Amino acid sequence: MLHIHDLRDGLPIFKCLSSPIRVSILELLRSEGPMNMADIAQRVSITNGALTPHIRQLSDCGLLNVKLVAGKHGLTHLCLAQDQPILIDSARQGSATNVYETEIGVGQFAGYEAYPTCGLATTDHIIGKEDEPRHFASPERMNAGIVWIGMGYFEYVLNNFLQADQQLIDLQISMEVSSEAPGSSEDWPSDLHFYLNGTLLCVWTSPGDYARMRGIYTPEWWDRNWNQYGLFKLLSIDHTGTNIDGLKRSDVTLGKLAISHNTPIIFRIGVPRGAKNVGGLTIFGRGFGNYDQGIKVRMHYKKVAEGQ
């Protein structure tokens, strides 16, 4: 999430988004996925030379990522929209932001239930053997950059950094996920269930398992017909409810979860047997997919008076 507290600090982003051309570029990339610069220029009807400063400005503002990759005729610049919400919170302007941040590797799960098709891999090799759930117990799982299951779940312990005089006001969890089809299929819906401390937060249906093009960070040895990348999802829980990508999904609030400084925080993501669409789950971590991150956690808090 791009979190703007000071309006003056947000001027570069506001200026960047004031251009209809740059907005069109972002809309194009978000609807159709990563594209090279020549294709973008053609779709928005400008020359390659005219496109370059637009791409540079979007990249400088953190709205777009550019990576040099191998193409049919040599190296090419592949552009990817950073699919993250922009929150403007000028009410906190001039004050320090109270935020704890951490990142958990996708293989650092504390509990799991896995049914084929399933597996996990580092950026160098598949751990153990595909479709054998016993390999999820391997100590090498800690180095995994991708995990996938046809049905089941993964549980992660989130670090609780809160102190006794601090109250959680917003918990954000971001990750890159997709369904898990045998091979791949862009039309392969799967109902991903999100839980916190045993409470079902919400359900989001992943549309498919994507292999239309190689993921920006997916290693070259990874089979071209396997899932290459997912969709970036931001799960957030505050006093109003639970949201995905800024859209409300349920009425489960932080108040209902009653998280304090001494509360363990267990996050579960999975596809249960009784789901309407049992289409599996893939979680992309560092070295795979389009975002090169694990499971990122942000805890926004405020100070509370003694006795509150």
C-alpha cells in the first residue's frame, strides 16, 4: 500500500496520475498483465520515444515496475503495474506513523494440510517430489519461494510487536496468490478462505492459475506450463470490518478479534473441502511470480492511556 500522510509528500504521485496517458497505461497493465514497452506504445497510440518518460515517471512513483527480460529478439523491458491501493490519510499529517512491518517467507508455515496437486520449491529446485504432502514437513521448506496445494491450508504465525500501551487499529496482510490447476488454467476458480485466530475473515474467489507468460521473477528452470504468477491481494482488518483491495468483504472487525499485546496471531489461508470452488491455492514468494515478496504484514497502532 502507498500510504500518504503528508499531502506535499504525495505531490509526485498526484502529478503522475494527472496524465490521462499514464492512467491509461496503468489501466492497461492491470487488466492484461505485464507487457513490453513496444506493445504498450501501440495500445495507447503513442510512439516508443514518447512512452519512455511516462514509464519512467510511473516507475519513479512506485506505481510501475520495469524489468529487463529475454525476448524473441533479445532483451526487452517488461512493465508491470504495482497493483496496490493508495491511501491518502492527511488527518495524520505532521505526525509520526505508528507502524510495525515484517515479512514471512511462504515456506515458513507453522501448520498445513496438503492434498495433490501439491508441492513446494526453492528458486533452484523442487523440494522432495511433487504431489507428496510429506515433503511439506521438510526443514528445507523454510527456503521455499513457492508453495501449492489442490486443497487444504497453510498457517503462519504473525509476529505480535504490540506493547502494553499500544492498540492495534489496522492489520494488513499482502501476498501474491492464484488457484492451483493441474498444469495451468486461467479459468480455474478457487474459493480462498482467510482466517485469523480461527475466525473466518472472508472468502475471495481466485479466477485462475496463470501461465500466459513467464512470471517476472519466476526462474528459467521452472516449467513453462506451470503456474507463473498470481494476483496481488491486500487483506486488511480494522474497526469497520475486513477488506480485500479496499473493498469490504465481511463485518469481522479488530474488536471482534480482540487482539492485544499478548495475543498470539495465527493467519490461515486455504481451500476447505466444502468450498463451492475447490480449485487449489498457490502462494508466490521471493524469486517467483511478479512481486518478489513473501507474506508482508503491517500493523498500524495507536498509543492508549493507562487503564483504557
